[in-house]
Amino acid sequence: MSIDYKNKGLILLKKGQSGIIHAVFSRFGLILLMLAVQVMILFSIFQWFYEVIPHIFGGTVILTSAIVVYLLNSRVNPTAKITWLIILLILPVFGVLLFVYTQSDLGHRVLKEWANKMISDTRSCIRQDEAVAKRLAEENGGVAALAHYMGRSGSHPVYDKTAVTYFPLGEDKFEEMLGQLEAAEHFIFMEYFIVSEGIMWGRVLEILARKAAAGVDVRVMYDGTCEFALLPHDYPKRLRRLGIKCKIFAPASPFVSTHYNYRDHRKILVIDGHTAFNGGVNLSDEYINQKMKFGHWKDTAVMVKGEAVKSFTLMFLQMWGMDGGKAEFDTFLAYPALPVQEAKGYVIPYGDRPLDEDQLGERVYMDILNRALRYVHIMTPYLILDGEMETALKFAAERGVEVVVLLPGIPDKRIPYALAKTHYASLLESGVKIFEYTPGFVHAKVFVSDDQEAVVGTINLDYRSLYHHFECATYMYGTDCVPKIEKDFQDTLLKCRQVTKETLRHEKWTMRLLGSLMKVAAPLL
């Protein structure tokens, strides 16, 4: 293990190994090779089926028809059903086999059973304060009904006496996060989708190493996609040498599995059970504009202090123990949450997971749209909508609610950008206003409505976030920071260009064609 101190207070652990030779002969290269071999075998099987189609044509028709009937009667999202029907129409044999493979959840059932058992077993770890729920019901019945639904779908109580600080940029969160980490005395839990070495992670890692050496229980968890380009496979071992406990969610494996479709997209930091961070900011330099990848990076986060932090502690421990390891729920949930007596409003931290029938992330957004009276203002990096979400956006605008969606002006991915534009015309016709952030890329995931309620978290308006990822967010009603979130939205809007029917006519035909073609596969992206 090499430790390179590039500047004061910065630790780097990644070895300087790169290039084609290393990629080919590394563990990751071998995994890619084994995956490629399995894919070739699968395609060979599909090809064999095509070669014998003339002999089994009748059976193919019967099998495809049976799959179609099953699909139409299943709980698959209606938009996804259309995609599958098109695949079955164009590629009857391949489509049937692909559908059976994805629905079988090969390599994923054990995780699903374990996760659902853990959620069930820990549901009573945090109990709803009935006095708080009663006060909320007296103040706003609609929000109380939403809180009831969120509590039903998981252990997501509604809290008062919780202060929320809003950060309009990743740089703001980073500065505050360093100070809070320095104050940690008992434990630090970090769960992030992306960890990438550089200034941001180097500064954080230096503090984590010192705190671990001082006896603080430091745990880091990141998604397995980091192994593909950002961190070496043995990175957890390197962290453990610094006294830091580390786990990878769904690490790279040499076996083809539907498990790869489910990623841990959450961003959670919990300190001593009384302070938590949540939002869109990952641990990588572009999120604090130290590395300019797609122009200026606009992201947001919140810091939560008080009773509601317990929910973030629980969410982290649930993911940490998903591999069957020891999570110690009682120990860490026993730390005092330090209620903030003067804090106004109500807070509900919540997590969404692809392992149940509840699309909690999408339904919270839709509930806000359906109850709004004056406005709903949205920041999101992606706009790949199913029929239900598109209808909710349009219906709110048609009711006279000002619905404004703020999207990137410089995209990070070409296909999602093209897919977003396929929704523009329909939304504009219903009165939804669309703006694009000209300085760069918007990675924020924000809903704010009627100066009363807001959501800041990790949940994008696309299929991956709403159906396939582990996500989390902070719902707020009547907190002091809601007007600040709206002010940030208005300030950001001044740096945007508005999309109109006229500007749509001047879009490049290649972009329109790409979006139209890829829309067929949108639910699978």
C-alpha cells in the first residue's frame, strides 16, 4: 500500500496502475473476460434457437403468446410493458428468453429475501411518536396522509425537533462536512454511490484515518460500480489498514446476474447519531467543482440535526448488514439524537429500494404534485418518465399550478439527454415550464412546493432511480430551510435558458432521432 501526501491533510491510496496491459491482466480484466464469455455463450444459445425456429415455429408462437398474456396481467410498469411487447414482437425467441431471465432475478433472490427480512425485523427499532403524528394531522391532513403511507412502506417516522440546513452547492456541503467529521467522538457512517480519489476524498480520508486511530468506529460503504473505473478491487483492504471498516455493495463478479441491475445510489453520512448529511453530492472532485467535467456542477445537500437522524442511522445499518454481517442496531440507535427544541416543522428521512412493490420515491413526488396549490419547482439531472409521472406533471400544470422543471444545459450522458427531450413537447403543451442550466450540469434532486414542503435527496426522475436503485431522501414540511430552497431555485433559474416550442424546432435532427429510437428501451436503461 502506498500513501501519497500531495498536500497537507490529503491522503491518496490508489496505486498508479493504468493502461491497457494492466486492464487486461488485472482481476477486473479477468472478470470482464469471463463475463464476455458468458454473454457469448448466451448469444450462441439464442442463435441456436433461431436456427431451429422453422422446426418449432408453432411452439414459439405459443410460448410468446403465453409470455404476452403473463406480461399484460403482471405488475410490471405499464410503460415497461410496452417496451417488452415491442421486444417480443421484433425478437420473439430472444425476447422471450431475455424476459424470462430478467424476471427470474437470477443471483438476486437471496439478496431480496435477506433485505426484506431485515426491513421486517428492524421495523420496530424506531417507533412513531404518536403525539408528533397527531400534531401534523391537525396542521395539514394531506401531509399527514403522506406520512402515514411512508411509515407503512418502511420504518420512516415523521419527526419534529429536527433542524435542517440546506446547501445550494457541493462546495458548501463539503466545508461543513469536514467540520462535523472533526467533531465525531463515537462513530462515523458513510454510504455513497461514488468514491473517487482526489482533493475531496483525500481530505475526508485523512480525517477518517485520524478518527479511526483515536477509537471512533468508522464505516465506509460504496457501490460496486466504483470498481469499474474509479477504485481498485482491494481498496477495502487498504482502508482497513487505516482502521476503517469498509464494504462494497454488489462488487464486480465474474458471473452474469440480474444483481447488477440494482445499485446503491444513496448518499448518507451519519455522525454520532445526532448529525446526518443527505443529497446528491458524491465523494468526487467534480461535485465540488475542483474538476470541470461538464461545466459548472450544480448540486445540493442537507444537514439534519436532531431526532430524524435516527432514520438515517437505521438506513445505513440495514444496508451494512445486508450481506449477513453484524449491524448492531440497538447499540448505535441508542446514541442520543440531541433534539433541537427550537426547530420548526416536520422531517421524514426515507429510503426507497427495488425489492418491494412500493415505488416510494416516485409516489412522494406524485403526492406533492397532486396536492400543490401554487407551484412545484423541480431540479433533476435526468427526465426519463413513465406514463404515471408524466401524467402527474401535466395534470398539476393543467390545474393551474406553476410546474417548472430545471435540467442540465450540458449533459453528462448523450442518451438520457436525448430521452429527456422526447418529453418536452408533451409537457409544454400542458403548461409545464422547462429550463436548462446554461453554465453546466445539474445533478441536484430537489422538489419544492408552495413555500411549505420540499424534498432533497438522491432520487432522479428516471427509471433507474424510481425502479432499480436503492435511494434515499429527506422530506420536509414547514422547516426553516424550505424558503431557502425556493430562493436557490429562483437564483439558479436566472442562469438558465427557457425551452419553448420554438427552440424545440431548432433541435438537431440527430438528437431527436436518437431520443425517438431509444425511447423504446427507456425502461430498461
